[in-house]
Amino acid sequence: MSDIFLATLGQRPEAITVALDLLRERYPIQQVAILHTEPYYSGIAESLANLKPILDNDYAGLPVRYHELTGLDGGAIMDISTQRAAEGYYSSLYDILVTYKQGGDTLHLLVAGGRKAMSIYATLAAGLAFRGRDRLWTVLSPVELLRHGLFHIPPGWREEVQLVALPLITARVVDGTARTPGAIVNRRQNIYHDFYQRLSKQERVLVDRLQQHPYAGDNDLAELLHKSPRTVQNQLRSIYQKMTGFFDFGERITDKRRLLIDLILGRLD
């Protein structure tokens, strides 16, 4: 497995190489991927043209790949000026991240420069695709440092630049079928339905009865279902196990019965 550095390209290509230099101090980066919009006529055309020779000359031997982010119809994205363009940007970026994750590599995604909307959608895609050691980064520095043409930190400025790992909640609660931001929101608003589909037929019967009698104990449920208490307990244990793998915070659940009841009664956001 490799550590791969990915960066969304904006108006400040210098941030990419500055971040790459700092990351290489901590991680054995073995590949670079630049994610960009239309490369010839959009607002990042000049940035891309300036960045390419720097990556070729200053990082010899480090493979660099370029990925153009395209619209939902496969067409060019010049800018995020419409909702459809935004969803295309997100969907295309998400596809790229998932493709890299299929290789089991650790991803380091930089969001720096460019429009704020692009950073937001990149963060959303990362939250859906990232796992384990994957990280989302940004660069904090004085404005005068990341000026045009300064692709590396000059002597005496090292302490003024910070590479910050942004907090990221990975979204196990949403699966790969949610391909647009709107779909993600809709899926999150119907968490119970998503969880319910993962249960077996008998587990669904038990959950349905618990929904009707949320304060019933195991013995009460057994009587209502004409089953033994041990059978009900085993089914609940299976349901709890699935619930633990379903939520982002599953491994920290202490009161599984209470969370299950909150879930089936629609008390969770």
C-alpha cells in the first residue's frame, strides 16, 4: 500500500507544492494526483500550466497524474456556477477518490485555494470515500508567502507555515449509491430505512414489534412473538452488531438498546 497525495487545483498552485514538501517530511508519498476543472480555458488554466513544470523538475521520479473533473454528462466544468455543475464536480471527484481507495492506498487530500464551494464539495466527497488513515489537509500561511511563483518555503519561513489536518467524519451511514449531494442529504434524513434494509426478515419482525412496544423487555418481546427469550436475545445481539457497524460512532455505543429505540422511533437526526 502507498501514501498518495491528491490536491484540488485552484488559483494558488503554490499551496500544492508547499503542502507536498511538508507532507513528505511525515509520510512516504509515492504518487501525486492533481484534480482540476477544464484545463485550457477555465480559471485554473494558468495555474495548471505553471504547476506542471515544477512537479516535473522539482520532484523527479515522483509519478504525477492529472484528473479532469467533469460534469454529470461528462462535459467540461469551467466553474461551479450552477447546482448541476457543483454536483458534477462532487460526483467526479468522489469517483476518483473511490478508484484510488480500491487499491487500498492511504490518501492525503489537500483542499487549498480555489473557490470555497469546491473545497466544501471535496470535503463532502472525502467524508464519503475516506477510511482509516486517510487525511484531509489544508495549508495555513501568511498571505505574502504563497505569492505567485513561490512554490517552496523560503529559508526562515518554515515556522510560519502549517499543514493542518482538517477534522473529517467519515460517513459509513451513507453508501456508495448516494452519488450527488442531494442524495446524501435525503439518505441521511431516512437513516432508519437504510438500517432496516440491512436486517434479516426475522430481525425486521422483532424490530417492528419493538417499534410498537418500545418499553417491552426481552421476555415481553418473546411472549409477543411466541419465541423463547434466548431467541429474542440472540436476534437482538445480531441487530446490535449490525448497528455498531452502521454508525460512524458505532464502536463507542454504550447503550445499544436505547440507541436502537431512538433509531426506530425517528429520534435521530
